[in-house]
Amino acid sequence: MKISLRSGRRSVAGLPGKLKVVGVVSGELTEAGQELDAAHSGLLSKALKTSRFKGEEGAFLVVAAGDVFLGLLGLGQKRGVSTDRVREAGARVAKKALELGVREVAVENFFAERLGKAEASYALAEGLYLGSYRFDRYKSEARPVRVRYWIAKGRGRAVEEARILAEATAYARDLANKPPNVLYPETLAEEAERLAKEFGFEARVLGPEEIEALGMGAFLAVARGSARPPRLIHLVYRPEAPRRRVALVGKGLCFDTGGYSLKPTEGMRYMKADMSGAAAVLGTFRALAELRPPVEVHGVIAAAENKISGSAYVVDEVVRTMSGKTVEVANTDAEGRLTLADALAYAGREAPDAIVSIATLTGSSVVALGRKVAALFATEDRLAGGLLEAAGAEGEKLWRMPLERSYRKLLKSDVADLKNVGTREGGAIQAALFLTEFVRDPYAHLDIAGPAYQREDWELGPVGASGFGVRTLARWLRSL
Ligand code: BES
Ligand code: MN
Ligand code: ZN
């Protein structure tokens, strides 16, 4: 799919397009809708009157008018207008355009008078891009498609920024959607190097010997069962005069079988996407390189596979982490926190002003928040606030959860400094507490196990990887 987005000066009626879409708000045509209606001798108002379409949010009515399609998109009620609604409307337009097979589409800048032209066209452009995303590179029938969208009376700068973040999100989706026989630690590292070269940032890749020399016993224990060697990926985005230094750490399990604490068949499905945190970090770097905010950013990914073999780690092992702390392995399926323990310690060497980790870490967070909302843990309110604000503006849902100190004792081990699992209850919190043992404040952790992978088509894209976190992290970094 090749998407191009332009903001046009004219209104929908005056722009090119085989599909022209206007909104219906509280059951009535918008101003742009009335204009398009007039240009087509009242076809739209007639359709609105004679059909049962009343403009419920998300409903679509398409009318053929000669050689163009006219689309009425229900935008819901006048009250409660938000950029989230505009973004979702954009994605619905994209879906409809693909359904109809049109290659050029003109869209009203929905709610521009309420949100401002720039804000509205930013959200609309994101929605159009994200809604156009398809992962069809392994479908023999798929043909390359080009679609051009015109945003009526949009703002060019806002549309360009939306393109950067949406393309970075699509890039992260691609990485997490790729099958595990294609994307594994070595190929993920190669891809990181390729991206760094294309976008102009640094990438350093370490192999098993160097990882060993760093003392990353927890990371190596997880990787040990796989025939495929691990990689430690260190990205650096270095602007001219940085105001801050931040480290982003992404969980990079290219496949998670659970190891000897084996997952049941259903639970193992889609564990190719257990590197969604890593994908989000790479996507964020891609966006950073284009947006160039004055923040130095380090990205750290411990890439491995959690598999079973004669050399795989087992429960009861005690591993020594890079930090010096020892960990008793009580469950080989709690592998993410082991790899992150070493990745976080490594990131700490850069003396960052803040560390943020992003990981598909616990089924417990999915139970708590479902598949649309990620859990946020933070040692400081200011850091939490910044991330929540960025997420809110990008329509990515984050909910803060507590780092309840009294649960720390659940991770006490009889033989080592701590163990990698405690009790089932409050599992996401215990996982986050485990991670805090390997960092200094300020630290935030995003558990994206729920939203990283969608089991069905959803508001902003098709079934599969969502690219969650890219837009939040990129926007947050710009706000520093
Ligand atoms: N990768 C999984 C978490 C996960 C679950 C991600 C569902 C996406 C969807 C993680 O490595 C894991 O297995 N966590 C265990 C931890 C448990 C053994 C304490 C879990 O949540 O069951
Ligand atoms: Mn696991
Ligand atoms: Zn995992």
C-alpha cells in the first residue's frame, strides 16, 4: 500500500477524487456536505431523507453520482467532539475507499471549526493512514495499491507530522506482524541497522560473547534454549544540542513458547508479537529521525527467543544479572522481565534523565484492562503525567497502575536476591516491581500485552499488530 496525503485549499466539492466524503452530525449534513449536495442537485439530502441512515457514529452511506461516489459518514452527535472521533472517522473512510477500490479520495476536514484546522487535519490524516494499513506481503493475490487522499482545507504541516507518526506506527506493525521464521534476533538486529542507516541514527549490535562479557546472565539464560543466537541492539538518536537524555527499552522476544513452563497451544498463538515493545522503540526512532526533537535518546532491545531444547534454561536456576543481583527462575515463561532486567541495567549506564520500558509483559495486564488499554507504571507523577498526556492526544489508551511497595515481598526468594514470579493476583504489578529493581528513578514502564495485538479488525486498523506506543513515545519525547 502506498498512501499519499495532501491538504487541499478547496472544499470537498472542489477537490479531485472518485470518492468524496462529508459528515453527518446530529443527523444533519455539515456545511461541506450541503455544498457537495448543492453541486450534485440535492442527491445527498434526498438520500438522507429517504434512507434509514441517520448518521450514527461510524455508519456509512455511499451514493453513486455519475462516475464518482459520494459518501456520507455518520459522525455522531454535536456534543463531545474529540480528536479520537476524527481519527476513527478517518480510518473508516480509508476502509471504505479500499472496499470500493477507489484510488483518489477527497475528505472533509471533520470538526475543523470545533478543534481547529490543524488539530482536526492531524487526527484525520492519522486515521486515514492507520486505517489504510494492510499486512498482505504473504498473500499471493495481493497487488500493490496506491491511494491518494485530499483533506479539504487541511493544514499541510499537521498532515506531514501525522504522516511521520502514522508511517512509524505502520513500520512497527510490520515488524510485529512478520512471522517468527522471518523475524528473529539476528534479522531484527539487521533490520535495526538498516533503519539506522536509512534514517541517520546510530545502531550498535552485540552478539553472545559481548553480551556474556557484560555479565547479562538473565538475558543469556532466556536465550540459551534457542538455536538462534541473541542480539543486544543499542540505538542512539543524537541531536545537535540535546536538552535531555532518555532511554527507551523494548522487550524483544521474537517468539515466546514459555520455555519449559510451556504455554498451552492457544496461549502460544501470536507470540511472534512478543517483540512489540522492541517494534515500538524502533518505530519511535524512525519518527525521531524525521521530527528531530532536541532530546538524546538511547534505545535498548535484548532480542531473543524463549524456546525449549537440551540447553534451555529450567526452573530453579539462579542467574546473575548485569546489575549484580541474583534471580531465582521460578517460571521460565516470566522471561520478559529477565531480559529487561539486563537491558535496563545496560540502559542505566548512559545515565539517562529518565528510562521508559515498553513490553508485552503480562497476561495479568490483559485481564485487568483488556485489549485496548495499556498499563502504565511510574516512579514519579511528572513522568506519568507527561506520558498520559501524550497518549491522550494520540488516542492511545494508558491507565496508571500502582507500584504497590508491599507486594515486593512476594518476589522474595529462599536462595537468591529475588525470584522472577510471585503470586497470580496482581501479576502485572509484581512484574513492574521486579523491573524497578534494575533501574534508578525516574522510571516508567508500559505493559502493552493487551493492545499490542488485536484479535479482530478494530477502529484504527485490521486484525494483527497495532504498533501501540510509537505515537505516545514520539509525542512525549517531543514534549520534553
Ligand atoms: N509474553 C507473555 C505475556 C503476554 C501474554 C503477552 C498475553 C501478550 C499476550 C509473558 O512472557 C508471559 O508469559 N507472562 C506470564 C507471566 C507469568 C508466568 C508470571 C503471564 O502473563 O502469564
Ligand atoms: Mn512468557
Ligand atoms: Zn513473553
